[in-house]
Amino acid sequence: MPYQVRKDGKVKFVWQNCLAENVYLVGDFNRWNEESHPMRKTKGLKFELEVKIPPGRYQFKYLIDGVWWNDPDADEYVDNFWGSEDSVILVGVG
């Protein structure tokens, strides 16, 4: 599972099987800041990051060594300004 939404509002994002040097979580919740949410490399070729996000619907992507990636298991996908799609996560939304 790419992310886990907890009842306390924290979301644990996980990007698996990745040989990258740098992975960043970027989205509405951090104003698309490409450096503010670096993910931590863990064992087993994984990158993880836990973030407190208020309830809502958020668009996001992963920036992996300078290349944008969608979450393969996002709640949904939406078209973006750049002519591609963004992942969507629903936090505390039925």
C-alpha cells in the first residue's frame, strides 16, 4: 500500500522498489514545494514519510530524482495544468 491514513490525521506515504537517490512528496498540502518534504530511505528499497494533513482532498505527486511520478494506488487521478495527471488522496473524507 502506497500510503496509510491514520485516525489522528497523519498519513504515511511509501514509495517501494526504488533505486533513486532522492524522493520528495509534493502536493497541495505543501504548496507544491519541491524540497520541503524529502522522503527517508529505509531498508528494502523503500522511501517513507509521515505527514500530518488536515481532512480534505489533495492532489500530489512524487518527485523522484527530478522525474514526476503518480502514486499507482491513489484514490483517484485528475488532469493538471501541465497536461498530465496528478494523484489524489482523500484524508478523512467519506
